[in-house]
Amino acid sequence: MSEKPQSITLMIMGKEYKIICPLEEQDELVYSAQRLDQQMCKMRDSGKVNGPERIAVLVALNIAHELQTLKSQNAALQHGLNDALKKLNNTVENIL
């Protein structure tokens, strides 16, 4: 049974954000916020991008690209695994 969502405070680029989420998801949310904060601060500190909104959009674009790349890799791996399982199943059937 999942517990009632609770409020959690996250710090991103020196600003507090209160988010409500289920207790079982809080660790992942904290990790995600820390990663976002690191990437945004790194981009800000590089001096190449000005303004928190622009930094947020560019970091979000980088994270979205990373996610899409991982999804594509996962789909390719899943396809390869399915092919290997079909071949293995055919081999087992031929032996029997």
C-alpha cells in the first residue's frame, strides 16, 4: 500500500522548490534534483549561457536527448534479445 504523498523541499540553483510526491519516490526525486542542479550550475559557471530560464531549457534539452538516446539503445537491445530468444527457441525445438 502506498503512503500519502508528502512535501519535499529541493534546492536547484540556490532556489527552493517544494514538491509533493509519494514517499517511495522521494529518493529518486532528490537524486534527479541534485543531478539537475549540478548540470545547471555547471552550465551557469561555464559563462557561455546567461539567464536561469535559458540554462533550464538547454539542460532540459540535454537531458531529453540523453533519454531519447537511451530509449533507442534499449529498443535495439530488446530487438536483439528477442531475436536471440527466437533462435534459441528454434534450436531447442529442432533438438527435441
